[in-house]
Amino acid sequence: MPSTLYRPHRHQQVASVVDLDAARARLRRAPRNQPRTLLVRCATSFADETILRHIGLSSDTSLEDVRRSLHIAFSVPGDTPTPSRFTLASSDQGRLDTAGAIGQYLHEGGDELFFHWGLWRFTLTLLDIYPRDDATPRALCVAGAGDFAGEPFDVAAINAQLLGPSAVENVLASVRPEVVDIVSRSTSMDFLPLLQALDLSRPAELDSFDASVAQILNTLPREQSREARDAFWCTILALSCLVDETTTDDVTESAMAALGWSADNGSSYSAGQIKQLCAGSLVRLASVGGYGTGGRSAVDKLDIYRALLRVK
């Protein structure tokens, strides 16, 4: 379940939510004709500034659809017709067939492709390749820096357009209302791709669990105040990324800050303080193996998080 979550105050980094070594091992075993997710660095320059977007694209995406994704990711003005084309070399005067797939041209890390829009030239560099499944978005902006054409970089707005209104509606329809409220209020965070990748419409595999697990999950969160309940859901969303502890804490802190919560002295909550706000629920979650060191496998934990996040 490859996916990523943008971290707003570390906006030039990609927060990985997969074990890269394991992903590459699976990739080597996967059928050659199976689409992959290509992590592509898309960059252009204005004066002395480099404007970039990191975009995940399915390898079978046509160049025409890549063009649309680039227009969205860079907020390219669409009010006036402007010549555009793809080339294999920066100074190439030719034109690639836009019906061809991007995976035909980007095979290995470091491979480049060039997109020309008017006098602008965008360099597309393949950074990495990941396995994908049916729940993986076909196009997803995972990070970026710099404004283009006077439009500020807004990863949440970009991904809402990339996913499309019907996809957003379908994703949110499977999420419990309390979590939908958090997604709506935390405008600087981009949880939609994560929720889509979790594929909440798929039943959680809790059959192999003790019957008490579902009963305990149905009692969460135990806290009553809005602040404490928000703390719990921010923690669950961060845990669902399946990243290292530092990144999990970073996402948790960013999410609570995006919701407007702060400590009594006005400073942002630390991850430890956030966990303390919902300690009662986390103790119960740990009792079924969904929190803390050890516990269940990553696959089992994902099923626990799906059961918590999906609409009842």
C-alpha cells in the first residue's frame, strides 16, 4: 500500500510510508507488465529559484495525462492556448507522442524527460520506483517548493484536483464523520491520499483476531473533550502512515497544529503531550496490539486502523 504524506514544515522532503528495501524486493518479484509507481522530480527555474514538485505517477500513465498532472501541480494558467510538448533531450526540437506511457521513457533512477510549455522547460527526473495496488492514486503530489505563475504552492489543493471530486467524495464517504471533520479543518495537511491508499471500503480482516478486539475498538476514542478526541485521531492518522517514530511524531504534531490546538503557554503541542491527551485510548489500543513497541505485524495494525477510521 504505497502512499505518502506531505509534511508542510519540511516541504522539500518526501515522507516515505513503505519500507524501501521490502518494496524493491517485491518489485523484483512482480510481473514485468504490472504498473509501478514512479516517483518523479519535476523542476523548473525562475531567476535564481528552483521550483519543484515531487509527483508519484503510475508507469502506464500517458504523456497526455502527465501533462494534465503537471498543469495542476504547477498551477499552469489555462486561460490562453500555449504550445507544449515532451522531448527526450532538453534542446530537442522534436515531439514525443503523448499517447505513449511515461514508463516507456523513465526506467531507472536518474532517467530524464523534458516538458516544454511555451518558453518554460520542466525537467522530469525519475527518483525511485515503487510497487502499487488498485488503491494507489494514479497521480499524487507528495512534496514541493516554490510558487509558479503567481500561485502559491498548496499540496492539499493540488491533490484534490489530481484525485478529482468524485474520488474525494468516494474516499470521504467511507470515513467516519469525526475523521472527515478533522480532514476538513486541517486545511494545511493532506490526508486524502492517505485515506484513499488505506482503501477503507475494503473490509478489515479482523476475523483472525480475538472477538474482544472489535469490541475494544468500538469504544475508541474514550476521551470526551474535542481536543483530546482530535489528539487521538491525529495520532491514528499518523500511525497509519507506517513510518518511523520520528516521522510519526512529526505528522502528529503538524496535524494538531493545523487544527489550531496549542499548549497553555501558546507553544505547539509536542507528540508526547498529544499522546498524553488521549492516553486512555492509547492504552486500550496497545492492549489489542495496535500501539506501542512490539504488538502486531504492520499488516494487522493496518486492519486495526482501517476498522477505527472507517464509517460505522
